[in-house]
Amino acid sequence: MYFFYSLLTGLAAILLVPYWLIQGLRHGKYFSNIKERLGFSFPALAGLPANRPGAIWIHAVSVGEVLSGVALAQKLKQDHPSRPLIISTTTVTGQTLARERMRFADAIIYFPLDWGFCVRRALRAVKPALVVVLETEIWPNFLRETGRSNIPVVFVSGRISDRSFARYQSYLKTVGFFLRPLFRSALSNAAAFLMQGQKDADRVLALGAPPERVSVSGNVKYDQALPAPTPLSHWLENEARRQGRHPIIVAGSVVAAEEPLALIAFGVVQGEYPRAFLVLAPRKPECFQDAADFIHESRRKFVRRSDLPIIGNGIEGVGGTSHGATIPDDVNVLLLDTIGELASLYQLADGAFVGGSLVESGGHNILEPAAFGKVPVFGPSMENFAEIASRFVAAEAAIQVESPEDVGVAWIELLRDPERERRMSATAKRLVDDSRGATARALAEITKHLDGGAR
């Protein structure tokens, strides 16, 4: 069955070659990391000694997983300093952020494509004693090869969204005779599944995970440390105060085709607060130019973060210089065309919107603004964070709306009612603080498997 799985994925890859070529030429994607993904070359591993002890390999798919895994990765490096810490990502944006936020790692690489020869090469290069997969990426060949090599794989903060589970169920209805034994076999190779909630645990069990290896452990995203202020956040705070720019609206993790909706929401606020200022943060670099075009079409003046003479991104602390950068009086939008600076800007927000939710994209992490005591506002599409979203809405710690106009109205209502805003903000922060602890539970499980199978 693994042969047929590899054959099918190979055929799919061949069909997708034209798409990859176009995307590679347009956005510089895929070409730069293809050798790593095929397992042929891992330059970041070249400096590690050949006789090193088994590594701890953490796989974080993209930006969200990287951010949620920083605390776990730091603690693993502190507790096991002799073991190399290897971080892998799938996306370019995840790779960029990992290089900024996980500088303590010994190497950062791309995750191999899920064909046996790619996985075997990657395992020989990394030499892991244990693999940690953040959230739930099920790659049958990867799990099979780690099982053959007696390398424990621990899924941490495991999650199977409504959309993913519906897709799995659809596949099982049509080709269940093939997929059920494949999933059951692949999942039996994992050492542990630490799932975010009971629904996630039930779903991974339904896919074939061994019941004795599945537990509910919480979500490591709650354990994310508050980002330190950056040169950009200090500059914006001072400039807004000096120029009387109020309120500051932060629209973060905005996905393709959602930029004009965020601008509509901001326009509602501008009707009542002419000195409002918007920070628009697209989720992916390939959307930066489209976002700029949308802002221009809305007849607003804007400045790109990349054009500001502010040195330093604050990853190592507050240091940095602004060289006299100012916001022109007719500019009311900052286009955040960088990676890694959004989280610190939520601290300045008088209104926060979490993107990927006004279009059918599944939503993004609302805990980043909530941890600062900011009330997250988001749209109807929150399938990827359904449990967190429903919990915060039920506790009156977040606001879910149906349209961009409703987003703007929600911000205005909070600005008009400071007491309600303070109450909701305090509740949001309390929910985050009270839900911490998943990282400690994950560390205990990981250490158990390292101690039991250390090489």
C-alpha cells in the first residue's frame, strides 16, 4: 500500500509541475529549497560533527507552528545541550521566521517530500534520536521510515480541523479500502499523540491511531511568550503619540483577497476617527505587492515597512535606530511587508483583526493579540481555530462578525465603551494565562521517549 501511495503522490507531483514552475518564476518559491526537499543537500547540517549524539528534530510547518514552538524548542535545547536541535519547516515564510526566532537551533532545514528515498536521505543527514511534529501533519512514508529506524515521533499540540477531518472522511468513503490500512499502519509508528482537545483526540483515533498512545495535553500556542518590543513598535508608538494618530488598528495575518475587506473595515473606523492609522500585515510575502495595489486603489496614502529607515527587527531585543523616520501627515496605512514584526505591534492596537477569517481560509491564531489583553475581532471562517474561537466568544473575550463592515463597527463600539473594552481585554488575557502548561506536559513526554531510546 505504501508503493501505491508513493505512486499516486508521484503522479500528482508530475501534474503539479507546471504550477510549481509558474509559482517559482513569479514568487521565487520551490526552486531554492528543492534539493533539501528531495534529501540531496542540507548545507545547514554541514558544520555539525559526524560523531554527534542523536539530534532532536522539531518539524514546524509554517509561521503559526514556528511561533507556537519557540518556547518548547528553547527548553529542549536547555535540557539537552549536547544534542543538536534541528528545526524543519515546509513553507518559505516559516523558514524565514524560524531563522529569526530560533537562532539557538543548531540547524534549520526544509522538511523532505514524502517519498521513501527523500525521507531516508533526510534521516541519514539529521540523525535524529527523536522527532517532534507540531500539530498534525500525517506523512505515511516519513512515519514508516522513522518506525523502521526505531526513531520515536511525538505529535505535540495535535489538531485535526473540521475541514481536514471532513476531507479525510470524504477520502475514506471513496477509497477507504486503501486509506484505512495505510493510516492505521502509518500512525502505529508514532510514539505519542498529544492532542489539543478531546475532539482532536477522537478524530486521530478515528483515523487509526493506537488508543494507548493518544492523550489530551492542551495547546502549546497558549505558552507563547509575549514578544519583546521592537525598533518598529517603539517608533510607531512614539510617532502615533506625537502626531495624535488614534486609534491604531492592526489587521494581522491577512490572506490573499482579504486585503480590500480589511480596508473596508478600516474605512468604517475612519468615518468616525479621521486620525485613525492602520497596520496592514499580509500573511505571505507573495501578497505584499497585491496589498500595496489594493491600498492604492482605495485612494489611501501608505508607507511600506521595508522603506522605513528603521534598522533592526528587534528579534534580539529593543535595539535599533530610526534615523529620523516619520509618518507623513497624509499617510494613514503602514504596509507591514516583513516577516516576524507583527506580534509586537498587537501591543499598540486599539483594534485588532485576525485575518484568514473574512474569506474561506480557516482563520489564524487569535492568541497573539489576546495575550496582550487585546480583544480579537475575526470573521466567520475560523475552522482551523474553532475550539479557541468558540471559547473566547463564549467568554465575551473576542468578537466574531460576518462582514468587513461589522469588523469596523465592532472596533467603534469598543472604542465608545472603554469599560466594556477593559472587561473583555482582561478576560482575553486571563483565558490565555489560565490555559498555559501544554509545553511542560509535552516536555515530560518527549523526555520519557528520549530517556527510553537515547542513542
